[in-house]
Amino acid sequence: RLAYATQHDCALVHIAVARGFFRDEAVEIEPLLLSFGKQALDTVLQGKADLATVAETPFMLAVLRGEKVSAIATIFTSDRNHAILVRRASGVSKPEELAGKRVGCTLGTTSDVFLSSFLTAHHISPQQVTAVPMRPDEMLDALRDGRVDAVSTWNPPLKQMARELGQDGFLLEDPSIYTEKFLLTGRPAYLDEHKEAVTRVLRALLKAEQFAHSHPEEARAMIAAPLNIAPDLLRELWGAGRFRVTLDHSLLISLEEETRWAIKRRLAGNAQMPNYLEHLDFFPLWSLKPGAIDVNQVVAHEIRR
């Protein structure tokens, strides 16, 4: 049972399904499609799925809450997948003018982290902005109705909403402040008991990675409809991310940085910094593609820690 999102972040999974790579690896997949990654991870935590794709933020918060969950790979990375979409009538024309405004965001997700990072980068205190909790599918109506002045979210809904608003909206972007990482995760007990199946899943995703890089147009064509993304928008988003199966020390850095953010905001009670190496299972990917794991840097990171 594989829970994954109808987002281009999960393109490698969608390609592996469409091209039959899971079938080729003798893996029988029961797909569970969700709108975004946090929902997918929740299905694993609730025992309704075995593996899930999710961004690093919900994964980090689950670990902080004491959930037994591990990541076995990063399948997508991008520093241009998030932005603030502003309603032009709000009177906001530059980042600093978000102070005093109402901004919609999806709490406990990358939407939340990006908004916080964006405000900090532009010297705005979180207390100066009213964060309005909402799902991405609620944001467009909230903007149109004037219930919020702006929203913080991810693609594809970000660019889809921007297209819907046309001249009535615009994006505030900053690729220097945040890098999203989409992960493949599961319960440690499941990963230990089904090592061969997990390895086969990763092998299928590595085939999808190769296909995505050698046949990008064909790859996009086969997943645009299932993802409900216009082909020209998918082409634009494709160039803004890296569809590679890895597990490296940059993930450790991201998890620790976001943990400090979560602890400061008391999002997990009195939780302390976890040892994330205990929540990363390197072996399945290492057994298939050692070069996808920068072991020396991971070890050096732990020594510095």
C-alpha cells in the first residue's frame, strides 16, 4: 500500500506506475492517492498504508511527536516550488507590506515553513501577520472573497491559482530561503520486515528517474492528466525541480534547521532535537546505488553534531 500525492513532486512514483516499473520489479502496488504529502504520511501513521511520499516538514514534525517513522529516499528537491500569492487589491506590492495582513497557509506543512522563512528574510515578525489555517483547495476562494490578503503554498496549486486570478494576483518569490525535499517514508518495522519489497520499490523509482531524464517530454505527457496539470504548466514546473533518488546530508541539515523552527514555536511540546540518523534508513538505497548517498558527509555531520 503506497500513499502518494497528486503533485509533480511525486512524478517518479507516477511514472513508475504508468510505465509498469513496479510491475517489472514484481512489486504489487496498491495506490492510495491523496491531495498532498501530509495526508499521505497520516495514512501510514494510522496503519492504512505501508509507504508514503511526503515533504520533509510533516516528517520532521512526526518524528518530534515521537512517531516511529523513517525515510528511505528523497525523490524530489526544489528551491522554487513555493511562493506567496498576493491578492492585488490587498494593497501589498512588496514583501514588507505583508505586515498587518492575513495570510492563508497549511499548518504543519512546507507552506507553514516557507511563510515563516519568507517573513524572517524580510524582517517581519510572525506576530505582525495573521496566519489563517487552510488547505490549498480552499485558498483560491479565500483570496477571491477577501478573507485573506495572500496565501503561502506550493506548486502546482500555487501557479494554478495565479493563472486563475490573472491580473488580480501576483507572486512574491524568493528561491534563496527554502529548499523542499520530498521523501519516501515508512514505519521502521515495515521496512525491516519487507526489505526485499522496499528494495524493489526503490529500484522501480530509479528506473523512473532514468526515464524522466532521458525522455522528459514523454514522462510529462503520461502524468499530466493523472495530476490534472496543464501540459505547459507541468513543463514549467519540471525545470524548477530535481527528480533524483538520493539520501544525503543536506536532508539532515534541513531536518535540523526545521526542528529548531518547530521547537521555537512550541509545535511539539517540550521536544528536544532528535538524532535524525535514527530515522533515516540508508541500506535499501545503498544496496542499489551507493553513489546516491554521500556517506562521508553524513558521518562528518554526525561527528560535528
